[in-house]
Amino acid sequence: MSEAMLVTLLLLQLKHLLADFFWQTQWMVANKGQYGHPGGWAHAAVHGGASLVILALLAPIPLGLVLAICVAECVLHYHIDWIKEQAVKRSGAGPTEKRFWNITGTDQALHQATYLGMVALIFL
């Protein structure tokens, strides 16, 4: 694995931390479970936009392909979050219950798998 791959993956993971936990607004959180709501799309767009900046600077591929990858990430992120919200709602679990954290951990693992896929697509 090249240094550029590792740096890109690290920056995508740091971006994820910021976008999912520091930059996400209550409006985004409250509306991710309502399919098609602008709050969920805005959250996903923050992810896609921040990834666009990272990849535009680091990825050794044409900008058009970077844009396509980031749009795909945005769509995937939106749907992973929406499915997580549906699973939490259907489970009836809250933050004090193991089921809630199993669902949340799966959500986070899927986002990280998305970044691995993006890096593999770009660098391999």
C-alpha cells in the first residue's frame, strides 16, 4: 500500500469524524430517518463535499472521476444512514441498549468500508 493511499484513507476517516460528529446539526440528525428529507441529504452532501476536497488534492485521477466517486459516496452515505435510522426505529432500542450500539457500529463500519472502496478504486 502506498503512502498516498494511507494518507488519503486517514484523511477520509478524519473527515468522517468531523462530518458525522462535529459538523452534523440537530436538523440533520432529526431528519435522517425521513426518506428524502433535505436534512439527511445535507448531511450526506457535507460528507461528499469534504471528500471532494480531499480527493481533488490527492487522487491521481481526473477531476470528473473524483466528482463521480464523491457523488456516489454521498448517495451511499445517505442510504446507509437512512437504513440505520429505520433499524433503530424498528428495534425500539435506545442509547443504553446493546442493540442500538450494534446497529450504530454496523453503520459506522459500512461508512469505513465505503472509504476503503473509494481508496481501492482510486489507487489500485
